[in-house]
Amino acid sequence: MARHNIIFGRDKELHQPAYAGAGQQAQSWQPYQAPQEDLETLYARPAATGHDTGRMTMRDALNAITATLGVIIVVGAVVTFLPTALSLVMGETGAQIGLAIGMGALIIGLIGSLVMGLVNAFRRQPGPVAVLVYAVFEGLLLGGLSGMLEMTYPGIALQAVIATFAVAGTVLVFFRMGILRTSPLLTKIFMVAMVAYLLFGLVNIGFMIFAGYSLRSGLIGMVIGGIAVCLASYSLVMDFEEIQAGVGNVARAYAWRCAFGVAATLVWMYIEILRIIAILRGSD
């Protein structure tokens, strides 16, 4: 019993300071209050934007698209009007030199744009360097093709550029108005039409090699060209929807994939419109 009392006595002595301290802490405890100045600073701070969070903004997409199309237009314009400029300086000899340079640019641009197009298409996230290199090759391709047609049909390149931007601008306006949208059914039709278009292109290449005749001429050529422009317009709607869905939801670097898609679609549209105008002017 004495041992029991001693133990309880020691417990009592040990617990008394603890309870006393807890009581003092309970009496002195008060909730924390943030300084009023800090709260006002937090409320006054602007909300985080997509740029701050590393997400793609509409400005990022527009900047990438502008840079890509700018490179294509500048390179293409230089190559296109090089034969005309050299002919003014050196006469017929200069024109021939310009056409030879344009033919070389066409071949280099065709191979380079095909390779870089596949690289950008299969890369998980193409960067600015790859997309801009692709733009250079596309500029060489379009410049060489437009330059050769420009010597036969003066002014055709400018006509095709204006028509391309007119069609693309109309598609953009209708998209912003909510008139043009994609759907699962239309996308399936688009994919089937694309396969048929590619098969027709392969058959046409065979005719050109073995028969020396192109199926992309006359009325058939205009009809195929018109269908291709419609397909390119739908592809442009798909590109716009991809940009719209990506804003605020994907990394900023994704803007270059969007720029690649828009550039590829507009190049395709320009080539088809250029063919249609060439057919129309050739039939005059």
C-alpha cells in the first residue's frame, strides 16, 4: 500500500505541472488573424492566366501560326518572282536561270516538306524549329510551282493567294459564328473522301508517267479541284476546333502543332486553287 501511494504520489506530482501548463496555454491561445494588408494584396492580385500557368493561350497559337505562315509567304514570294526579277536584269538568260532555280526549289521543297511533314505529324509535340524548317521547305515548293506558272500566266500567284485567304477568312468567320462545325458523320465522310482523293492522285501520277496525260485537266480537273477545296475547308474547321479545345488545357508548346496543322491545310488549299485558276486561264 505504501508503495502504491508513493507511485500515485509521484504520478500526481508529475501530472500537476502538465495540467497547469495546459491550462495556461488554453487561457493564452487565440486564433491567428492574417494581417489586413496581406489579404488586401492577395485580393488585388490579378488572376493567373494561361501564360502564367504554362498553358497555351490564343495569343500563343496566333503567334505560332503567324510566324509559320510568314516564313512560307516570304520564301515563296522570293522564289516565285525570282525569274521575273532576273529577266528584267539579264533578259531571257536571266529568266531561264530563274526558272532553273525555281525548278530546283520545287524539287527540294517537295522532298523536304514531305519529310518534315511526316516528322511533325508523328512527333508527339513538334517544336518551333521543326515547324519553321517545314515552313521553309513549303515556301520553296510553293515558290517553285508558282514561279513556273507565273511565267505562263502572269499574276496567277497573287490571284491564288487572294482566293486562298478569302476562302480561309470565310471559313473562320462562319466558324466564329457557329455555323461551321465538325460532326462524327461528316468526319467519317471526310476521311473516306480523303482516301479516294489520294488514290485518284496516285492514278493520275501513273497516267502522267506512262501516258503523258494528266487527269487533272479540263472539267474533271476543275471538279476534283473544287472537291479538294471543300475538303481543305473542312480540315481547316478541324484545325480551328483543335486550337479552341487546346486553349488553357494543353502546354504552350502545343501551339506549334496547331500552327503546323493550319499551315499544311492552307498550303493544300492554295495548290488546289492555283490549279483551278490555271485551268480557267488555260481555257481562255
